[in-house]
Amino acid sequence: MDIFSTLIERVTYLVSLLGFGQNGWGLYLLGGAIMTVAVTLTAMIIGAIVGSFVTWAKLSDNLPVKLLGNAYTVVLRGAPELLIIYMVYFGGVVDIIGNTLGAFGLGDSNIINSFLAGALGVGLISAAYQTEVFRGAYTAISKGEIEAARAIGMPRFMRFRRIIAPQIMRFAIPGLGNVFQLSVKDSALISVTGLVEIMNASNKAAGSTKQFFLFFIVGACLYLVLTSFSTRFFNAGERYVGKSFRRPVGM
């Protein structure tokens, strides 16, 4: 009976640590999860913008531009992710932007610096992988469609908007889902900038309560939840985009 009572007390104590009460760490972990999502989404947007330009460079007929695009993907995919984040965080540009925003009362400059460093660092890494996804999607487009559009005199921007971009998204969505999950895991590295995301929140909670196994398992579960939802989201996006490209039965 004493063992059973002790077990109940132990379980109750562990549950209270995960609660949202005065002694619970639930709200702190939830804030870390929200920060992870914010950094990852911002990094994906940065990666999509930079990756689009790098993709254009790699597909360019201009040799110096093509070599520059190839160098970007080789360096960013080959260098350790933590090194990239350190270079961004201590590079100075992030400090200038963060301090400027802080001077106008738009937030704590330290938090802004950490967020920008994390999002930009992960975003630049993501851009290298998104570049390959976009490049592969472009090469999968039927060249006959592009040639037909040129033959009827369709302007370049219209070709991109009506033929190239929709099909790139069609072929790129599965790969972008993988890049998103990679960025979620890379976001754990931004804890070195002092930003409280899932990894940092789990580590602080574990250090304060000495319940390392509990909080690291909870942190792993939070990452699993995020990646599971992202998988469903990208699968739904793939089905939605694919509706316009389904062939009629019998063809």
C-alpha cells in the first residue's frame, strides 16, 4: 500500500510539473513550441525567397552566375548548421537590425537579435535545400509546354505565372515538406543564441527540476507533434495542387 501511495504521489508530482499552474512548466514549454514554429515559418519564407534566386542562378546560361549558385548550395549544405548560425549571430548585421527596431520601441533588441539570427541562419540553410527542390521541380516540367507557350508568343512573365510556377509547386511540395521538417529540427540549434524554443525550454525545465528524462521526452514529443502536423499539411497541399493535373480516366 505504501508503494502504491508513493507511486501515486510521484505521478502526481510529475504531472504537476507539466501543468500550467504556479509550479508547472507547461506554459513555458508551450511558449517554446510557439517560438519554434515562428522561427521555422520565418526561415522557410527566407529560404523560399533566397532559394528562388539561387535556383535561377543555377539554371542560368551565364557561367559565373551558375558557378555562384552552385557554390552557395555546396557551401551551405556542406558546412555545419551550428557554424552558419554562429556566423549570422555574430556577423553584426542582425545586431544593427535588432537595435534599430528596439530603438523605435518595436521590441526587446536582444530577443529581436536572437530571433533574426535564428530565423536567418536556419533560412539560409533551408534555402540551399529548397534550391535543389525547386531546380528538380523545374527540370520535371515538360519542355514541350514551355516551347508551345513561346511559339504562340506568350510573354515570359505569363509563361512563368501560368505554366512554370504552378507546375513547380506541384512537383516541389513533397520536397518542401522534407525541408520544413529539417528546418524544425535545425531550429533546436538556435538555443545557442539565447532564444527560448523547445530545446532551450526543455533544457531549462530539466535543469531546474532535475527531471531530465521527463522534460527531454516531452520536448521530443513536441517536435514529433510539429512534424506530424506538417506532414498532414503538405500532404493536403499536394492533393489540392494535384487536382488540376489529374488525367481523365482512360488516358
